[in-house]
Amino acid sequence: MKVINFLLQKIYALFKFKYFKSIFILISIFLFYKLAIAPDQKSILKEKGKESTLSLIINWFKNRGKSESIDMDSILVRAIALHPEKINPSIQTLGTIDFLDKVDIVSKTAGNIIDIQVKEGGKVQKGDVLLRIDTLQLELEKRKNLSALQSAISGLRLSEEKYLKAKDAIEVRMLDIEKRKTQLKETRAELAKMKATFSGKQTLYQAGGISKEEIESAQTALIASEAKYRISQKDLEMGLVGFRPEDLTSKGIAIPEDPKEKIKAFAHINTLIEKAEVEVAKSQVDSAKAALESTEELIRAATIRSPSNGVVAYINKHIGEYVNPGAVNSPDQAIMVLVNISKVYAKFNVRENDMISIHKDMLIEFTADVYPDKKFSGKVGIINPIVDPKTHTMEIKALINNDDRLLTPGMFLRGNIYTGDSRFVILVPTEALVAKENENAWLFTLNNGLALRVKVKTGKQYEDKTEVIEGIEPGSIIAIEKLTQLKDGMKIRPQLETSLE
């Protein structure tokens, strides 16, 4: 009997189909009478068993039909029962991956590229050689710089020798001044003596003691002595030029009281030209050295090395191409572009009215379309204070470790920024909402075989579900299909499913 019940239940699963029902009844009657009129009829007990079997079949169909009667005016609708679900409040947003560091590689010198040692997509370490520029013109320039430096050094040595000689000449002039002072004293004494002699002879001449020739000779000697004295005075004045107190004060130098310091001061003002020549020569040497060092630096810079660890993103030039030094206004003007992607920024645009809920260090979880089953996470690190006037969004960034290099700049992201603690809410499939307008929408609840149109207030959307804030209670059953066919008060047959988590 258990076997028969089992078979009947399985067959009845197909019995719901109208055509199969008729076929099945005919087959059952045929089999029963086939058994009833079998030639090897057994005992009466077997006959009663056949009769019992027939009664079982007839009664089972009769009772089954009553319990499973179907209202053909109703429609079958898939439905779910609502219950509170735990969520973490978040803001959904879209974004992209951006590099942490980007370096445009340019040349400091003009020339042809003679070697490129990296390829696009290749990893480089700080200090690795990227490419080399031809340095023939720079080598020729270096030779000119060396020659100019040697000439400047020779000029410096000459000016220093002249300066030393000028300082030595000061001592000679000081001695000469002393000599002239002595000569002036001698001529002054001689003049005084000649004046006394002339005065005596003049007295004698008046007394008739000497001849006229003698007095004239004495007068001539006196005039000569006076001339010699005046010449000595002029010589001393000429020798003192540059060694007078007013010469110091005219240069803004106080007159030292110490004789030695005074001599040093006079030596200083009388060697200014020679000292200036030394300074000019030194400047020429420094200029020549700078020119040489600049050329040598350009020669070194012709071997371009990586300034940091990273990956070669673009190579815009080829071997043999001529490059110019200068600034880069666009990526394709650089010889090549390096990016550091060991760490990257996950960059998202958030609506300005959501920004009041976002703060630094909030958790961000996101997926990349190329890795739909892998979740990445980080924390809000940078909040751009500027609102884009076109999109009315603000940009936030999260620094993400990318040691496995899964994330590359430009990847499209779908993220959630978690803005608060977890809580329980009513979530409905977004597809179950009808005529959604801003925060208002309608649902079809199923109650006592009828569809009822209910207005609800919605909240945030979480992937394929939407939060319902008002208008429905936990435990309610809602339709999730054939929404365009349903009307308020329509008869329905709910096919209950488990609510998607």
C-alpha cells in the first residue's frame, strides 16, 4: 500500500496538467480491468484485494481533487516573506584605480637616442638605466670648457703675482717717503744756513768789507738753496699721495692710531686695483669650472636612470629619434612614463549630499569588474574639498596596498563606503517596487489570495535590494514577478520562495 501511495503521489505531480489527467484515468481503468479479468483468477481474497485496490484509486483521486481544487480565475505569482536583515549602512559609489606616483621621463640634453634598455610593462628599480642619449657634441664642449678653465687659472695666477708685487711696492714707497722726508729736512737746514750766510755777507757788503761779486754769488747760492728746498717739498707731496690721512677717510676708513695698522690701511687702499683684478680672475675661474661641471652633468644625464621603483607605462620615443630638453605638457611628450603601482589610490566620486556622512578612516570595500568575486578594502584617506559643478560630486581617495599588482590604473570599481554601525532593516528586491519616484514606491502584498497595492517609503539601495522605511511590516508576503499584470484586489496563487539574503 505504501508503494502504491508513493507512486500515486508521483503521478499526481503530473496530474495537474489537464491532458495528462484524462490520459492517466483511462490508463488506470484499463489496467484495473486487465487485472480483473485475468485467466488465472485466484482466490476470493485476491478478488477482494483487487476490489480494494480499485476503491483506493477511486477514493484517492476523489479526495485529492477536493483538497487541491484550483481557482482557474487566479494567477500564479512568485512571492517572498519579508523579515529583518542585518546591514551595515553604506554609500554605494563608482570609481577607478589611480596611480600613487607618476614620473615623466625627459632628457636634460638634446640629442639622438642611442639605446633603450626597458620595455613597456617592465618593472624598474631606482637607479636602473632606462636609455642613453648621444654625447658627441657634449664631449667636444667639454674640451672647450677644459681649455677655458686652464686659461682662467693662468690669468688668476698672473693677477695674484701682480697683487703680491703691488703689496711689496708699498714697502718700497714707504721707504721712499721716509727718504724724501729726510731730504726735505736737509734742504731746509741748508736753506737756513744759506740765509744766514747771505745775511752776514750783505752786512759786510754794506760796510764795504766784500765786493759786489761776492754778495751776488751769495745771493745766487741762496736762490739755488730755496729752489732745492721747494723741489724736495714737491717730491714729498708726490710721494705722500695715497698715504695721507685724507686718502683713508675718502675711502671710508677710520685712521688707525697704531702705526702698524695705519701701514696696513695704506697698503689696502693702494692695492685695490690689483686686488680687484685677482677677484675678477677668480670669478673667471669659477665660471669656467661651472661651465665644465655643467657639461659633465649633461654627459652624465645623457644616461637616464629611473628616479624610483615602478613600472614602465608608456614609451613614446624610439632609438634614433632626436629629443629636446624641456618641460612636458602632455604624457606623449615625455620619452617614457613610469608609474608606481605597489600602492594605488582607489578613487571614488560621491554625491555632495552624501559627503556629510563621510569622514577619514571610514572603511571602503570595493570590487573591480575584472575580479567580480574578489573584494578589496581600504580606508578613506583623502577627501577633496572641491565640488565638481558639473556632476555635483566630490572625490575621495583610499590608499590600497597592491603588492600582488592585481589593480592597475584605470580599472573600473564598484564600492561601498561604510558610514555607521550595523542594524536590522526590511529589504525588498528592487525589482518588486512599482512606480518608484524619489523616496516613494508601491508594492503588491499578498493576503488571503488577493493582491493589495501598498505605498511604501524607501531608503538606500544595497546592490539588488532597497530598504523600506515605512509602509510594510516584517512577515508580510510580497509579489516579486508579474507586477505589470497585477491589480489591486486581484485573485492570486502565491508561490512562496525563500527571501534572498
